[in-house]
Amino acid sequence: MTGPLRSALARTRAVIGIAFAQLRHDRTRTVLAVLGITLAVLATTLLGGVGIGVVETGEEQFDASGRDLWVTGGPIKLAPGTVGGFENTVVNAHELSAAIESREDVNTAVPMAFQTVYVSTDEENWETLVGTGAPARGGSVQITEGQQFQQQDIHYADGNYSGPMTHEVIIDQRTAEMFNVSVGDTLHIGGTISDARANEFTVVGISPTFSRFLGTATVTLHLSELQEVTGTTATDRASLITVDLVDSANPETVAREIEREHPEYDVRTNREQLEATLERQAVVLASGGSLVVLAVLAGITLTANLMVSVVYQQRRELAALKALGSRTRTLVGVVVVQAVCLGVIGGLLGVAATIPLGMGLDAVAASLVGFENVVRTPTWVLGAGIAIAVPISLIGAAVAGWQVSRLSPVDGLR
């Protein structure tokens, strides 16, 4: 080994030794620095995980629906003071869905409605839940107990609403637990309490399908029966029409053609419907993005401040080394080694804590909004956490190194 190489290795070992000695000397300062970086990494990975989870959960919900197109008359709005509480914008829903279904490139076109309904088992204690008007038949509906609807929407009777009501309802598990009911039990359901008292429905099945899509407890009736108990039969209103295409059909092409035939309605693919939903949450998404940016900036600022504090509290030792002839780059090397060490440890701790904390946040989100897997942390997000931690520390080290270069041995030793 040549002399210069041996000297360089000795200098490197000395720099690393001094750096670790200083970190061990003031453990409180070291722990605080590591915690600061850990929090910066956690803020970034968890908020990033929420953003990813929102998009991926939305895509999965739309894909799991088994639908290709979504026909709406605009966003579903709340209508306070009205029976049902929702302003459903698709009118003559049965006729419109029949017209769309008559196309050669369409398998099925199904109208669906959402309304707030009163639900009770004893006509005394009432809860308000989301009532879904849907066929609840076919492969896209998952039944965990009981059965699907066995009949079609016979009450509609070609628009007369004179057919017999099946008085069947499918509920989700949360509704079953809320009222302590199971298949074969009955529930009173209606848009008003008087209508609910007059309409008793038998639970024929338990399904997570509609509650998973809406993120809340639901009761599912035939569309015409929901319209009947909420007083919307006159205009045959629905919230949307879901369309299932034949395998050879192009969703974008069919969507544009249906829009030309029915210009008063919007027709979207799964992706477009998800994007339209997210656009209405633009403020929330922008806030989340701002928090990510602020978290990173706060982490940089905190780490830089901590690294400057490290240098300041070591000023006597560093000044002594400089007075003994140590070069500035050697002192800067000490600070850089400390920064890398703190960054790696803080990054690894942040990534390690991301998974259990993400699971905890996911459980909270599931209990509040009903959606699971809202926080997702793929491998690349965890890797990004570590990748962020070290640069943040090096930025702090750069600031501290600049301070080291200006350090005066005389001033430092006073």
C-alpha cells in the first residue's frame, strides 16, 4: 500500500472515529436529530401512501363493479329538506337504460339510485341509512349470506308502478350488526317515518358490494321500490346508469356515441369517472400535496437546524482540532459523516414505523369512512423515504459545513 493511500485511509478512519465519538458524547442531541429525520420521513411516506391509496382504491372499486361506462346527469348533490335527501339527476331512468341496452355493443344498462331512508326494526328507534336502488343480481354482486334478488324489478310494470312489490332487501354486515338482524328478519324502510312504518321488508341476503362502493352502511332495494318508498316514481329518477359492454366494444368510442344520442347526460369510462370524482375533491388533494411539500421542507429545516446545532455545541472541540492543524475539509468530513449516519438511522426508523402506523391509520379510516386499504405503502414509497432522509441530512450538513469553514480557532476556544 502506497504512502498517500495509507495516509488517506488513516485520515478517513480518524474522521469517522471523531464523528462517532461526538455522536456518542451527546446522546440527547443525537436522539433528537434522529427523531427529527424520522418524523420527516414518516410525514412524507404516510401522506404519500394516503394519496396512492385514494387513487388505487377508487380504481379498484370501479373495476370491481363489473361496469364499463357510467351515465350521469351531473354530480349527485344533497337536497336538504326533500324526501330522500339526494338530488338524483337522471330522469326517466328505466326508459333511458332500455334505450342504451338496445345497442348491439351493450350487454346491460342498469339504473341505480341513492336516497337517505329511515330504517327500524320496531317502528320506535330509527336510523338514517343510504338506500340503494339496484337490481342486486348477477356476478357483480357478492353475497356472503342468503341470496340475491330472485326476481326482476316487477313493481315498475312498464312505468305504471302497479306491479307487486317484492318487499325484499339486501343489507351489508354493518347494517346487520346495527339492528341485530340476519337473513329472514324484517326491517321497516321508507323516505319518511310514516312511509317506513307502512313498508316492511324481509332481509334476503347480506352483501358487502354496495357498502364497499359507497363506503357506508346500506340497504339495497329494487329501484322502483326505493322510488316508491321515497316518493320519486313520478319522474323515475336515478343517480346514474351503469353500462356493461360486449367484449369487443371500445369503451371510449361507445361513450362518445351514447353522448351524441343523449347530449343531456355525461358518459364516462371507469377511469374518467374516477378522475371526475377526484376533481370534486381537488381541495382535499391539493391540501394533501401541500402537506407533503411542507413536511419535506420542515424536515430539511429541522435537520439543517439540528446539524448547525451539532456544530455549535462542538465548536470548542472543532476549534481545538483546527488550532492543532486539522484541515477544514477534515472538519467538514466529520460533520458529513455525522449527517449521513443520522440520516440513515432516521430514514430506517421512519420506514420501519411507516408500516404499523399505516395499518393504524388504515383502521381509523375504515371505521370513519368505511373504505379499507386507504393507506398504501408500496416498496418504492418506502425506498423514497430512505432516499429523502439522506439528502435532507446532507443539506443540513452542507449548511453546517459552511459554518465550519468560517470557524475561528480563537473565537471557538474562548
